Amino acid sequence: MKTEEVMELYRKYVMNTYTRLPISLSRGKGSRVWDLEQREYLDFFPGWGVSCLGHCYPKVTSRIKEQAKRLIHVSNNYYHHLQARLAKKIINLSFPGKVFFCNSGAEANESAFKLARLYGEGKRFEIIAFENSFHGRTLATLSATGQRKYQEGFEPLLPGFVHIPFNDIEAVKRAINEKTVAVIIELIQGEGGVRVADFAFVKELYRLCQEKKILLIVDEVQTGMGRTGKLFCYQHYGVTPDMMTLAKSLGGGLPIGAMVAKEEIADYFKPGMHASTFGGSPLVCKTALAVLEAIERENLLKNCYEMGDYLKGKLKMLKEKFNFIREIRGMGLMLAMELDILGKPIVEECLKRGLLINCTQDKVLRIMPAINVKKKEIDKAVKILEDVLKEQ
Ligand SMILES: Cc1ncc(COP(=O)(O)O)c(C=O)c1O
């Protein structure tokens, strides 16, 4: 099949909800992917941040194969040792508590909202979220998302969400009232343009939440699993959330989401109150365990730190050369280049030259390679980007 034929089938049969670039990917290995015509690309935005170990990481692929032969799915009416082991591993690596497994970031946030409402015992239900945030596309997570453009046409939204400016502690203080039960925050607003939360702001937010018994929910769907150089982004800030949501990289490519809550909060859920048919299947749990094992065994947090610094340094050098680059920001390998010009033509030209990156908020190039990316791959990617920037 040729890419043009695939595109024709999409035009006819697939709902038109995405803006897609005109390539059809058919194979991947590490940070490289190939399209149907066998053209090679360096993938510096693998699966919206999903494929943290690059594509088809051998140890993950072999575990998937192994588990697929043994047992793919069982319902949550039964126990399965892999779900138990994964929950224990996540808790050991984060904070004491319990895990609920689902399939995506939106579902993880949905379950956090439901649990927060239970915790509020009918008296407190309001959740403070931030402008420019992104928490998912289901009706509740869309209501939590602080961007009008995603909400238009889907009103009425779910009540109980309040939006305030990011990094503004006075706005948090003003928004808190007797109905407030939780605050949800992305410590780096990914879709919102890779905007990093201020350290002093997060410390004070944490203190306020503790003082007022308000739950601090950290949405680590994009920042989690080593993306920022620590396994979870909150670990940079010296605070511990009451709840954390994970998805994207957790399954290294397979769909799995998780909501983690401190034990006293988690225990508000009783049998029958929340569920997911596919959540925490043996196949995805085995895969997530393999991802975590690889991060530890291969010392990938260190690689992420080092390669993040290296890439950020290179991007800063580009900023010195091109006056339309406004800012380089981000942590670890969650980086962005904010421009004074539109980013879309740059993404399209990079694609033509074999580099996949993303543009968000019109003018922000988002660059998030796999956390096991190599120096020579960064050099090659930066060279392509530089050549494209020269022509702007
Ligand atoms: C911070 C954050 N939260 C939630 C989501 C929603 O995740 P999903 O698309 O898996 O539902 C995303 C997706 O980009 C995200 O970046």
C-alpha cells in the first residue's frame, strides 16, 4: 500500500478529528521510524511522548510477546499478580498509597476527580485548575482543561471546575473557598506550551493545600516516567502530591493509565464505585514493569538529564543565531523552542528532511525525544532543525 492510498481510506472511513502530517509510518526502531515508502525519520516526538524508550525497545517487545502467549486480559473480578506487582512498584517509586489502573490519561484524571469528590463527602467538590492546562478530552477532563478552544461546541461543561492563572499563588488563595476539594496541576504544562511551574509557587501551593486539607493532584501524564530527568516531575520540587495521574510513557507504547492516591484518600473508593474493563490487564502491566525495569537498568534518568542538558544547550545556540527564537525552556527531555513566527511550516519542513517534532500553541516547537536518545541522534536532529530555521 502507498501513503496516498492510506490517506484516501482515512478520508473515507476515519473520523476527521486530527490534523495529520502526510506520512504513513510502518516501522520503528529506537528513535527512528520508516514510512510506507521506506523513508527514514528521526522521531523527536514519539507518539506524543508515549514511546519513552523509543520504538520497539527489544526487552519491552519480548515481554509483550511472552505475555501475549500466556494471558492477555482478565477482568478485574479476579486477581492477577502482574497488576499487584506493578502497583507495588509504582508505590515504591513514588509515595505510600494505592493505585487504580485504567487505559489513558483522561481516564486517570477522571478517576482522580471522582475520588476527590468522594473525599469531599458531598460538601466539597470544587476543583481548581489552571489556565492553559490540558487534562484530556472526556467531558470532565475537558471541563478541567483550561483552554477554551478545546471546549467550544461541547457545552454545557461539567460544573465544579475553576480556572485561574498558572504560577499565581494569590489567585489560588482567592479561588479557595469552603467548597474547594482539590487542585490539579501539570508541573510542566505540555500541550500549553511547555511552561514550567515556578518552584516557589509549587512549594506555597503545597503548603496551602496541606493547611486547608485540599488535595494536590499532580497530572504527570506527560511529565511522568523519567521525561524530565526524575521518574516523576514532582520529585524536582520537593513536594509530595496527594494524588498523581500517569499514562503515556507508562506502557512504553501500550495503552495504560494509572491514578495513584495516598492510602487514606484511596480508601474512599469501595467495590463497585469505579471500574475499567481493560484497566490493568496482564499484558499492559507486564509491559509497564518492563519499561520501569529498563529505566532503572539502563540508568535512563541520568541519560535524560545529560541528553536534556546537551539538547537544551544546542537549542540555546540556535537561539543566539536566529532572532525569531524567543525562548528555550523545559526540563530533561521535555523541551520547547518558542518562536515569534508560526511553527507549523517549520514542523512540515523538518518532516520533509527526516525529522519529526511537534508544534503547540502555534509558535512553540515541542521536542521530546525518547529518554534513551543518543548524542549523535541529537546532533543530526539539531542540524536538520538549523537548516530549516535558516530558510525562515
Ligand atoms: C498532561 C496531560 N494530561 C492528560 C492527557 C490526556 O491523556 P490521554 O490522551 O491519554 O487521554 C494528556 C494528553 O496529552 C496530557 O498531556
